[in-house]
Amino acid sequence: MFKLAVALISLASLVTAQVPVWGQCGGIGYAGSTVCAAGNVCTEYSAYYSQCIPGSNSAPPPPPPPTTTVSSPSSSSGTGTAPTGLSSIPASTLFQFSNFGTNPNNVAMYVYKPKKVQSSPPLIVASHYCQGSAQAYYSGSKFAQLAETYGYVVIYPSSPHSGTCWDVSSDETLMHNGGSDSLSIANAARFAVSNWGVDPNRVFAVGTSSGAMMTSVLAGAYPDVFKAGIVDSGVAFGCFAVTGQPEDSWNSQCAEGQLILTGQQWAQKVTAAYPGYTGARPKMQVWHGTADTTLYPQNFYEEIKQWTTIFGYPSNPISNATESYLPGGYSNATYGPDFQAILAQGVGHTVPLYEQQYLQFLGIA
Ligand SMILES: *[C@@H]1O[C@H](CO)[C@@H](O)[C@H](O)[C@H]1NC(C)=O
Ligand SMILES: *[C@@H]1O[C@H](CO)[C@@H](O)[C@H](O)[C@H]1NC(C)=O
């Protein structure tokens, strides 16, 4: 089903000779036109996303350069004195690790440790998109590069399924300690806390597309492990649920934005994933493009209903503003300290990454 969707999207983009303003015009996996409509310039944001920006001089400035540096307590003067267990991991390279706990589907797990690690460092778990891999997300994003500045650790899981989507649909993956891919990823994060000295209060999840859906799954089913989630072009927790199908099934109803529920119904899916849990919920930031034809933009509004209900926030944002570091077509709707929803006008699947901004939301930068 997903392959069919991809084929249809590629076909549709062939007949579109010129990309309209704010539309996608390049990037890894992109098969459409690279020619922007008159008056626009194709501007690269990341390895897998270029966008048509009006004029030749109006491209937004790159995110501000990092201003903080890694604090250098005595425990971070070299690999030999890094937090317990981390010293066995080579620095500044993508390194595969195993034996991190129950791993039902044999999800391959990779870690990136920067040269200088904070004492009790934060952890970012970065989940890739369909057709992607740990390696592709590592090289196509700035999470590892920025770890060198800020001293956090990154885990990149790699999907074992054909087509490399994540299981975000099975009963097992949608249940706390229920099994499948989400359990493997949660176990890797737990392992990092108990063996690498990672700060349990600074374990975060981010992801793009299928990895964004996985991020919602981790936030919903493992609120005790993950303290924040950043969902780039995903869906609400539980939206992709399919019973009695292969684990990584595609859910067209959800993808096409036809699964429309109330905030209460969405929130119930989250609370049912971990019955009895009364602790804090991870703070969430969701990003979505209005021209997304893989995971339709209605999913953005369903996510808003879900998380505002979970946090007990009003359904209308406190503020909804443009941001100077984002293209003019972006709006940032803030509902409270723990939930923000950024809508990118005219942007398709997926919204480019704003890693530096994510680090601010996560309290790392
Ligand atoms: C924020 O404002 C933009 C532009 O007016 C609008 O398109 C978008 O739907 C608003 N966001 C939310 C979440 O209501
Ligand atoms: C959205 O707006 C809030 C409130 O001004 C701000 O704290 C936050 O950093 C903004 N988020 C993004 C992604 O720019």
C-alpha cells in the first residue's frame, strides 16, 4: 500500500513542471520537479529537503550558530573518564551496540557519542523515515554534528522491516512493554540510562515521517522513559493502529486524514497504552506541511486535539505567530509550555529539520 502511495506521488509530481512557492524542490528520496515557479529560488535546508522560496534574496537566514559550549566537568576530559559504560564506545562515529534488553524484532541500534560528553548527558533517540536507516538519518541530519557542541548522546535505531517503515500499527507496539519495535527502542534508552549515565530526566525522542509516528508511539506508550518528543510530519498516537495485520502495516484511513476523532477519544488511546500511569507526560512539538500528500495535514489537527486534551490545554492556541528563523509560510501555534504545533504552508512530506530549534525546545541549547 505504501509503495503504491509512493508511486502515485511520483507520478503526480512528473506532470507538475514547476513547483509553487513553499513547495519541495529537492532532497533525498524526492522524485518531483526541481524547477521553482517564476520569482522563487530552490533553497536547500537539509540533505533531504529543498524548498521554493520567494525572490533571490529572501531566503531565511540559517539557524543561529550555537552559543553555548559543553560544560567541562572533571568527568568529561576524555573517553577514559566519560560516564561509566560510555567509555567503551568510540567517539565521533556511528557505532552499533547490542544486548540492550529485549529486542523482539532485532532492531539494529546505533549510538553517536561526541568527543566531549556532558556529565549525566541528555539522550536524543532519532528515528528515521520509511526507506531510511540509522545511517541515512545520521548523515542526513545535524543531530550528531550538534552533539559535538552540546555534549549529548544520540541513538539511531534502524528498522528491520522490508521497506524500513516502523511498526506503529500493532497492538504490541502501541502498548507499554507490549513488544515490537517500540519496546526495543525504549529498552535501548533504558539501557543508556542504566549503563551510560544518561540523565533519565533528559531522554528525548525525535523522528521524521514513519520515525515521527514512532516518536508519537514512544511518547504515548513510554511516558516514563521519554520526557519530550518532536514529531516531524507524523500522526497522532494510535492513528495507524491496525489489528490482525503484519506489524508495519500502512493505514490509509489515517494517512489520508480520514480518521477524525474527538480530543477525548485521542487522549483515551494514549492513557490506554499505559493503564495506571499517573506521572508527567512528555512535552511535545509537532511539525506538519499543508501540502503533505503522504500523511495528510488533517493529521496535524488530530495531533493537536490529542495532546491539548492530554495536557488539559484549551483547544485554541495562546499564540500563533511567524518565527524570524523560519520561512514566512510557517506558523507556530503554542498551547502551553508543553505543546507547540508548527504548520508549514505549502510544504509537502516532510518538513525540513530545524535541529538547533529542537535543542532549544528540549532544553539542551
Ligand atoms: C496558525 O495560523 C496560520 C496562519 O494564519 C493558520 O494557517 C494555522 O492553521 C494556524 N494554526 C493553528 C494550529 O490553528
Ligand atoms: C513557538 O512560540 C513559543 C512562544 O513564543 C516559543 O517559546 C517557541 O520557542 C516557539 N517554537 C518554535 C518552534 O519556534
